[in-house]
Amino acid sequence: MTRQPAFLPCSSAAAATASPSSSRAQPASSPRSVAFLATAALFVFLAAATPATVTAAASNAQSVSLRGGLGLIQRQQQQQEQIPQQLALFPSSTSCERGAGTSPLRLSLDALASDAELGPLRRFCFRLENSGNCDPASKCCNLAAASASKIEFDVVADCKDALRSVTVNGLPSSYMYDTQQGVLRIDGLSASAAAAARTAGGDQICVFLDAASACPSLAQLCTPHALASATSSTGVAAPAAATACRYALFNTMQDCCPVSFVATSPPMMPPPPPPPPPTTTTTTTTTAAATTTAAAAFPAFRSDFPYCQCRREPAGSRLFAAAVPNATETLATGLTRLCFDVGLHAACADPTSPCCDFTLYKMEFEVDPSCADALAYTTIDGVQHVRFFQTAPHASIKVVNMNRPITAVNGTRVCLFLRPQCNSLSKLCAHHDGTCTVGLFNMPARRAATGAAAGAASCCPLSTIGL
């Protein structure tokens, strides 16, 4: 039986036919000569064939395994078709258990440490904790296997330049931002199920984003998901939150990679109770009498707060601040809510003051600098705002951009959400006597009319308040 010749690559065929005289002549009837002529005839056919002919020939040859020929092309095409599927798979590893319920480790947003503005950066943190719940039939539920050496986040590729640094338990950690797969990989985790159970709060993972970038928050950094019906490939439903970030935890053996979702912002807090009816005071009609009455009614200043050139006499403004005792509450998140209302007197105790009426721009609290990490965030009339805790040149909590005109300022409510170490006025405020000094500031545009120094607010009437 005559052996069929193998098809040669075009480059090899050209070399074989370029110098026929260099080949030793063979008898025309030999099998080698027949094979050579058959091969040459095939290439002549291919050179003269139409595209349709070549297509038909290729179709008939699909079942033939050809070394370096059509079989290789088919394998390359199959690999190219698999690339989008591999990129869409999160994580890209296919050899690990992906079910969220297979591991006791869970990731949650650390609201107490997140959304802090640190100069040009914004910090967002997570806690890796042992929930104590997992599928006992899974190998990933075993304490020896339930460890986390790496975490991957499903992120937007174009946000790479927004990420400036990563820390694990307060220390810099190595990471890789894979723009091809849209994955942020963070190494250096140390939390095992047993260690997380012993360590209060578990491991803390923080990312620092450029506040001026196109991705200044987790909502922009993470790949968006339709949270109303978002479900992972393992059947784990996404949480009912405004936005969520998909993540995968890897153990040291890389055979466990539970996939789940973590919220990118804290849940909305319940609305605060309605403000009390506005408080009014009766003042005398003569300027001299009013000044005397005001001096007796308002306490003396306890410090130079707010340490700037502004009119801080409470008698010189209708605006004042008051605490709201019935709004103080410890929430399920562990935060304590302290609320304060802005009130409006019927008239100035000192009607000659240029600060009797003004648009409220800022509220500032005189606090203890050791409470810098206690403030989680603030709200203005129930709308959440980022924290602003100043430690130098003096310690204060600032709630800015309030922008309440005199006609709408009465009843404005500001709430502070505090962690346990400074969750009362006696702990938080500078004098530790259960009261706090609060300043109300006008908009900076007013400074020219009252002759204040450039860069400083001109009106800052103080209130001493307690719960």
C-alpha cells in the first residue's frame, strides 16, 4: 500500500521546487517519484484554484488531522473564541471552589474608616472577618483551608490611575491592577478563620483613591452590577444596596476562591426625628439694655475658639445651635448619632451687629484631637456628607457647604455619627464637661462687607450646648 505524502508548509514546498536539478533523479515508476509528483500536482491545483474550491477542499479535510496545517488553525480559532469567555469569568481561575457559602470568611465595608479625606486622597476600608457560617461539606470550610492569602476585586480597567496605594492592617501592601482582565489583586493577607476569630474586627484592607480622578470612590472603581437581580455565577445573590463590588478570596492553596459582593457605601440611616418647634427669645428694645441683658445671658468664652478673625459674640446674631436629646441613638452599625439643630431668635440681642442675619455656610465643633478617628460621617437634614475632622492648628469638626439662607435656616439639623471611643459630648468635646462649643459661620463672600481678613469668615456666633 502506497503511503500518502504529508502536506508541507508553503515555505517548504517552495524550497523543494526551486532547484529540481539538485535532487537525485528517481525512476518514474518508483513510489517516491509518484509521491513527489502528487505533491507537486496538488500545489499546482491550489495555485489555480478559486476561493470556493479551496473552501470546499478545506471543508472536506476538517476530519483529517494535519500536522502544521488546518488542525492548527482550527485549534487557534477555538482558543481565540475562548478568550472572551475566560475574561468574563471572575475570577479567571477555573480550578477553585467559588461558592460564597463554602468559606466562613466574609468581607464587609468598614464604614468607620471609609470615605475619609486625607489631603488629595480618599480612603475606603473593608473588614475581613470570620462569620462562623459555611458549608461543612466543603473543603474550604475547614479551618486549615479557610485562610485568605489574596483578594481580587472586579474593577474598571480605566480606573487604574486613580488607585494610589493599598494597606493591610495599616501597613503598605503589594497589589497588581490588571487592566486586561479588570481585576485588582491584593496580596499579603494573613487572616485565617482561626486568626480572624481571635482578632477583634479581623483584617482591615484599605484602598486610597485620588480624590481628583475620574474614579474617586468605590462606586466608580468597581465594575457596576445590576443589584436588583445581580447574582454571582455560584447563585449567590448580591446585597440589596445602592452599589456593590464583586470580590473573590483565595486561600494559600489557591483551591478556594469564594465569590461574593460587598457594599460600596454604608446603608442609609433611618431619618432623624423631626426638629422641635423653633425657640424664640424676648429681647429689650433699647441697645444699651440689650447689651447688658446679653452679657448676663450668654456665658463667657472658654477658649479662643475658633481661632480666627470673626465676630463670635452670640448676642450679635439671631442664629444659634442647640442639641437634640431625643435624637441620640446607638445604631446597629455600632455608631452613635448625636444631632444638633440650628435655631433662629426673633431678634438680635445686639441689633447693631452686622452678623444678625446671614446665610449659614458652616458649623464647627470644638473637640478633643484624640477623637480624630471617631467621626465616621455627618448628615445635614438627613443627607450624608463626608467627614471633615481638622487636627491642626486646632482640633475641630467642620460641617461645610450648608448654604442655608436666613429664610430657611431655622430647624436645620446636623448629625454626627461617632464610633464608641468618642460617642458622647463629654468624650468628644474639648472641655469634657458634657457641653460643646459650636460656631456658626457665614459664607466667605460676606467677609468683605464686615472687614474681616482675607481667607477668614466674618461671622461665627458661638453656642455652648449640652445634652
